[in-house]
Amino acid sequence: MGAGRVVVITGGSSGIGRATALACARRGDRLVLAARSLDSLRSAEQECLAAGAQTLVLTTDVADQAAVDALLAAAVARFGRVDAVVHSVTVVAYGRFEDVPAAAFDRVIASTLTGAANVARSALRVFRQQGGGKLVLVGSLLGKIVTPYMSSYVTAKWAVQGLARTLQVEARSTPGIDISLVSPGSVDTPVYRQAASYSGRDGRPPPPVDPPEKVARAVLRCLDRPRRDLSVGLANPFAVLGFRTLPALFDLLVTPLMNLGGLVRSRTGRHDGNVFEPQPAGDKIHGGWRRRGRRRGNVGAGGHHDPG
């Protein structure tokens, strides 16, 4: 599938989703961008229009199946078909499992896991009707290993990986439909600054930190040549190897390493971040972690990818 595709991108207002939208726009793709904040979508749309793309934006909460169905229907109504769907939505809540409110835990699961299932369900229905299409789910290194203080995110991303692998097996009986999983490690997006925190410390991406454009290039590779699971991050294979082959050592080291590299040093109060409501002021492609190295945490506000 070359340039000129019709590509639906959920989480297209920020981070990896927005970087992917801009990369697709530069290739001449027609874009349908979805997220919870219309203001953020309009900002992303202007970047894509400047790159020469035709666009449609629609506010969508991916946790709502009816809203996702409406998104895909609007894409078909506008452009006549949907060649590819890229799902890059999540929110994050930091804190020990028992300290994270049940409502926040459930909302992270709804946005990250249920959202992925809703998008896949709608996309596959359209793909079957038109005889093919490509679905790319943005997973995470934390769908393969675990870390403390991120229980809802880790749980959801492990499940997203299971969903992707199941869909890949089932797609063997539906020629023309391809499912890819992209699994990034730490990425320089605003998601950490927008995350909820119930631990007294905000999150940060542990090094090494990749730019979102690197993940966007991986997504485009999957659109051109589907992959079962494309890892993005030099440290990812080593982390997975340690988790699987030396679990006792991994468990011993992961908490101090998380305290050192995955949480900011300054203390903050408890806050909900963008878990329940979007924070459009923070939606952009980069989070600034690579530019200035170790930075202080956010000022009151997420997921590893793009808030929806």
C-alpha cells in the first residue's frame, strides 16, 4: 500500500499519533484524526494541511464503541474507503496499585485496552466490507515486562499484546486484512507530563528516550509491510531478556531503577492528569525530555503514547 491511502489515526492530537499523522501527510495520505479534544485536533490538522494532506477530524472517546463506529463511518463517507487504521491512544496513572483509585484504574483500562478492542472491532468490520485493510496497534515495551507504580497501564498493555496476537491468528483466514503491533520503549511525548499521579511523584521516561518520529517511521513501515511485532528502542530486547531469563534479578532491580529513572525527583500532590478529561494545552508531538535531559515533572498533570 503506497502513498495516497486513507488513514484513520486515533490519538492523532499528540505524541506518536500526531507524529504519525504528519509523516502520513508528507507522503500524500488522506487523514482522519480522532482524539478527545477538538482544539488539539484542530492544531494537529493545521500541521497536516500545511504538509498538503486532505483531512477530517472528529472528537472521539475510543472507550465508547458507538463513537468509534461513527468515526469509521465518517471516514468512509468522506473518502469512500479506509485503507488503514492506526490506534495510538492511552492514559497513564502512576502510583502503587492500592493507592490508585478504582475509577482511575478502570479508566486507564477503558482507554488503553477497551479502546483498542473498540477500534479493532470497527476497523475489521469496514475491512471485511471493502475486502481488505491494515490495522496497526501501538503497544509498549511494558506489554512484555512489568514495572512498579504503573499497574493499570502494564495490565492494559499486556492485554493489548494478547489482543493483537489473537487478531493476527484470526486474520490468516481473511486475506487482505493485516494486523501489526508496534512496541515502543521510552518515547519523548507529552504523555508523562499529562499522566495522573497518586504516588506524590510524577513520571518521566527512563533513558534511553526515542523521538516520536522514530516510532512514526515504524508505524509507516507496518503500513507498507505488516509486521507481527515491531520493537522500537535499543534497550527493549535487553529488558525483555532480563525479565524472562533472570526474573529474580529483574524483580530485585526494577523498583530502584524505576525510582531513579522513571519518576521525577520533586514531590507533587495527587492529581488526575488527563485520565478523565483531556488537557489540550499539553497536547503536542514532543514532551521535551530529550531536549533538556533530566527535567522536573509536570505542574499538575499522558499515557505512554497519545491521550485520546
